Amino acid sequence: MNDSESSNISMNTSSMNTSRLETLVDGIFAIAMTLLVLALAVPDITGHLSNSAVQNALYGLIPSFYTLVISFILLALFWSNHHRAFHKIKKMNTILLWINVIWLLFIVLVPFSASLTGKYGQFPISHIIFNLNMLGIAFFLFLNWHYADKKNFIGGKIESRDISITRRINILFVTIALVALVLSFFVPRFSALVYLLIFPLEYLIGRS
């Protein structure tokens, strides 16, 4: 084996193309977002069947529907930010790959934690698990960008301001998830509403 071949092997083991990871991310998000709807199974009605009975059964699905909408929006938000990040991240190594794989583990857990919250929303533990799930997603999204920046995997034409804005947005996600987790112990049913703050705060960070 000559020096040129050895150099190519070394380069391939230390740096990888990101396209395969992005394809995997898109597929997993599509599945996770679709699985959320399984928590909205058509209710079985016992006893006399009437319009009011169906209506009351549908009212019972409101917590699950609320959780589905929040979870779907959050997954869309996380996917969007990951997509924008990898538009700027041009290469990766094994460590960055595994940061993203662990991040995807938290993504596939969302249908479970969302369903748990929709079905047993009266108990704080279900909201604690859901918000821990969101915190894991937010933390590894932050770690993904932080590590890529540290290793100079971000494209050279990206301005330092854009790098800083992305970092601050990722820190915002982590902070909001922590606030929601704390609220799970005091007002569990309303803890997820704090995630709605992401939209105006993200906009303000982008304009700063």
C-alpha cells in the first residue's frame, strides 16, 4: 500500500459525508411524526349508541389530540433546525455520527411519551417523562452543533453571526425544555404550553 492510499484511508475514517445521515434523519422523522396519530384511535363506545355518546367519547380524546399537536409541531421544529444545521455542516466524523444517532433515539421515543401524556395526563410522571424526552432531543441538538463548530465541520462561507445565532437557538430549546420539566411538578397539564414560547423567542434571536 502506497502513501497516497494510506492517506485516503485515514481521511475516510476521520471524515464522513453527511448525506446518508440526513436521509436516515428524514426517514425516522417521517415515521415518528406519523406514529403520533396512533394515540387517536377511534374510541369504543359501550352501552346505548347515540350522537351524544359519540360526542362524549370524542371529548375524551381532546388530551391526546392536544399532545399530538404539540408533539408534531415540536418534531417539525427539531427537524427544521437539524436540516438547517446540516446545510452548513459539510462533514462529520464517528463521534458526530453517534451524537446524531443518540439524538434519533430520543426522536423515536416521542410517540411513546406523547401517548403516555395523552392517556395519563392527570399524573405528573407522564409529563415528566415527556419533558425529559424533549430535553434529551434539545440537548443532543445543541451538542451536535457545538461539536461540529469545535471540529470545524461547518462550511467556511458561514458567517460567525449565523453560527452564534444557531448556538443561541439551541440553548433556547434546552432552556425551554428545562422550564417545562420543572413545571411538570407543579402544573403538569399545562407544562407543554411553555414550548409555544420557542417561536417568538427564536424569531427575536434571529433578528438580534
